[in-house]
Amino acid sequence: MKKFWQKLKKRWGIENDWQVAVILLVFTLTGFSFLFINPLIDRLLGLTEEDPFWIKVVVFIIITLPVYNILLIIWGTLLGQYKFFKNFIVKFFRRLLFIKPKK
């Protein structure tokens, strides 16, 4: 476990063990919150089990991903990790949209 912890610190560029714990807590709270919000999104849009898969994929990309990232920013800000999650989301969308970072 200690090796994994050190690997996370190196990957994320942080020094403090407490910060790793808080970041993992933010991911946990975001995922848990999303479990409650995602069905609400589906209900608001009228999505059912019978809807075609491609519609669900489009909704996921256009609505669900941004909602998840907004939750990350909210929880990250509340727990004092706004800067980390802002950078995390920027990096995520750059990869998703195949945008190369400026040097």
C-alpha cells in the first residue's frame, strides 16, 4: 500500500500524504454523489432502458461528463483542493479532445 501511495504522490506531483488522502476522498464523494445525480439526469431527459445505446453515449458525453467534472470541482473546492482538480480536469479534457498542451 505504501508503494501505491508513493506512486500517487509522484504521479500527481504532491508531497503531502494528507493531500493524497483528501484527493482520494474527493474522488469517492464525487462518485457517490454521481450515483444519485445520474438517474435524475436520465429521468429529466426521459431516458429509459429501451432507448438506443448511441443516444445514451451522446448524453453521457454531452451532459454526464461535464456534470461529473462539476461535482469534482465542487467537492475539490469544499475540501481545499480546487487547484489540483482544476488542473486535473483541464488535462482530462485535453486528452479527450486530443489537444496537445502548450509548451
